Amino acid sequence: MKKVLIISPYFPPSNTADMQRVRMSLPYFKKFGWEAEVVTVLEKHSDLSKDKLLLENIPSNIVIHQVDAFSKKFTSKFGLGSLGLRSMYSYRKHVNKLLKAKHYDLIYFSTTEFSVMILGAYWKKKYNVPYAIDMQDPWHSTYYENRPKSERPAKYWFSYRLNKFLEPIAMKNLDGLISVSQAYINTLQNRYKNLKSIPTKVITFGAYAPDFEFVKSNVNLFNLPFSKTKDSINIVYVGRGGHDLKISVSLLFEGFKKGLAENPVIFNRLRFHFIGTSYARNGTGKPTIKPIADEMGLSEFVFEQTDRVSFYNSIFSLLNAEALIIVGSDDPQYTASKIYPYILADKPLMAIFHPLSSASKIINECGAGRVISVLDKKNAINFIYDELAKWLSNYKKSSTNWAAFSKYDAKNMTKLQCDLFNQTIN
């Protein structure tokens, strides 16, 4: 049995998107010949929302190592809040001990706390252990360079330069690369020619049906974060907001406004709920969806909750909606890891994405919903209007081809990871 040491600063009960691949893969690694251990950061250092229920599906035999980190109260004085940066010293110290005491065939970074990934090159040089990286998002990205300062993330000036400095350290010695998007791999291979000669594979996040079974069996544990009124049709989106979603959100609301103008009686029944749109601490997030609705005169129909909800409560919300919407970025590299819960919810689904997004391909391939191009502004408004009208006349379950969808389940996605692990160490 080969052994992989997984570096994932966030881990249950922290409710973050970037640890979900690891969480959903842990039950299956052994089946494909790999024994996994996880090194994460002590829960007390994560200021993101917690969901103790996320621990329910972690196999009891998995070894979890926890490392310390510098307090954010101290590091924030210097503008350093990243968990990856705060924990790097402790990661180096603890994993050094592990690598001296045990044999590991591979070190696997699966996180969006990118800074910690530079330790892969250090451990490879010191202990001769190969390492693979899971790129769930772009690390050093130029996406915001031509955007107004008001639309750039906080501390963008510093993070842009730090990422530009750190990314080459991790990439120039890399042994294996996984990404949720071929576009991410292409970008990295254009920057670092050595990546063209190592194993790479596009692996989306997996669909994990046990999460839905758990929610359906424990409905008393959850509360709806939105209100239902008689005769209303509640359309739900659970996920981050952001200025890069402005075009798709605006198109959605333009399609809705067309409906209000042409058929106000039935379109007045629609209510749009955007839930958990900010990564900021509860009570401190800034709305990015509702202001667009307000400008367009749709305040009474659109509701935004910036505070994140627990992972299982998000599934509960999807299951209790009449229909679902996914608004995506105008960035062709964008992929939405959350599309699988949306598909598993088995509801009418509409997604507004860049046509090159891998999420568009998956939804179309499975017939799970209507995908509308964020670039086709001329027709998008009419397509959105048509889809909303269809839901109003006869909303029902999705028409998903579950046989086609089965290849995206977490077990198959774990097998693909293990295939790349084998290629990497060979």
C-alpha cells in the first residue's frame, strides 16, 4: 500500500470549499491502493464558519495531523491574514518530523492556501519525496489587472506581487499537477515549460451522494435561510458573490425584467435568494448581488445573505427551492465546484457561464439544466426569459441523465487522482 501525505490547511469542521475534494476522497483512497494521512491546521486558527457535521463522513481510520499557526491577531498588524502564510513555519517543522520518522511515496497539496505549496520543493530537495499539486483556482492571476480598483480583492497590490514571487518556487520542481480546469493547466504550462513533461490531469470535484442522504435523513437539524410565501417560486443560489459575476447577474435580472414587463401577473411570483455570498466573517460581508438588483428596480424580488451557511444547510436550501440558478464568471478559466450539489438536488437548473467553462460542459453533457453563455448578451436575455417562463408554467424535477452523471461521482474522481499519483511516482 502506497502512502500519500495530504496538505490541507483547512479541514472539517471548517466550512470551506477548498477542503471538499479531500473530504470526499478520503473514503476511497485505500480502494485504489493509497493510504492517506492529512496534515491540517488547528481549528482554532480558522476564523471561517464551522460545521461539526462535516466530520460525520470522515473515515475513523484516517490519521489527521494538526499543526499550529501564528495568531491572526498578531500577523494582521502586518497585513498577513492568510492561513497558509501563518502556518508555514509549523508545517515545515511538523512535516519534517513525519518525513524523518515514516516513509511517504508522495506529498499532495490540495488547497487554495497557495503559499504553503512552496514547501513541496523544500521537502523534495531535503527528503527526496515527490509532490503533486491540486490547482482548484488560479494562484498568480492577471484577471484583475485591467479591472477598476473598486472591483479588485482586498490587499490586491500585495497579494498579486507575493503570488507572482511564490508560484514559480512551487511549480519549477513539481512532479504532478491536477486541476479543475484545462485552462489553468494551459496557463501554467505556458509559464513553466517543465510542466509539459510531468503528469497532468483535469479532475473536477466529485459528486458525493452520501451528503444528500445525510441531509434527507436529518431534516430536523437544518433551517431555511430564506422565507417562503404562499404562491411564490423560490429560485436559489448558494455560493460566493463578487464583481466578476456582475455580467451574468445583470443578464439574469434583465431576463426577469423582461418577464415582469410582458407578463407581470406570473413573473411577480418569482423570488431570487442569493445565500452565503461573502467569505468575510459573519456580519461583515459586503453585498455584491443586491446592489445590482436595487439599481435595476428589483429590490422586492431579490434577497442576498452575505453570511455563509453550513455545508449541509446549503444542501437543505437547494432541496427546498423550486428552482436553482448558478451565476458564473466571465473568466473562461472559471469552473464551479458547486455544480454537483446543484445537479444532485434534482431541481430545474439554469446556469449562466462562459461557454469555455468546464462547468458548462458538465451540465450540458448530463442534460442537467439550461446553460446560457455570458458572452451572448444579445440572446441571453431572451433565453433567460424563456427558461423562467417555462419554470412558471410547469416547474418540476430536472431531466438529468444520471448514467452520464455517474462518472463524476467522488469515487471515480478519487480513482483519477490515484491514477495521477501512480504516474507521478513512476
